[in-house]
Amino acid sequence: QKKVTIVGVPMDLGQMRRGDDMGPSAIRCAGVKEKLESLSFDDEDLGDIPVEQRDDVKGLYTSEKLKNLTENAGAN
């Protein structure tokens, strides 16, 4: 039996533009669960890992090249 576990990480803290945090929900809306099942995978979706959202982040730019370094490290 082939098994797949799905874990979403809705995070865009390392980017200048918004939107990457919608990736997990977009993949789910596109039918990833149904596609995996059609390929005979036993799949389990554990939902999303809670990640601090950009609007809640205090130090938006930790350094010139590393955006939200502390928040990214915490999420990872």
C-alpha cells in the first residue's frame, strides 16, 4: 500500500509579494486528495501548520537579504 501524508505550510514570510501562503489551500482545492486516491494512494491530510501571518510580524526585515529570518526559522 502506498501512503502519503499531506502537511500544509501556509507561509509567505520570505517573499516580498503576498500569495505563497495560499499554496496549500490551492493544492487542496485543485483536488490533490482525489487524485492521490485515484492513483491508489492511502492519503492522510494533517491540515496546516500554524504560521505567524505577515500582518502579525513585528520585525518585517531582519536583514537586507533575509526577510523575517526569526519567523521563518520558527515555522521551519
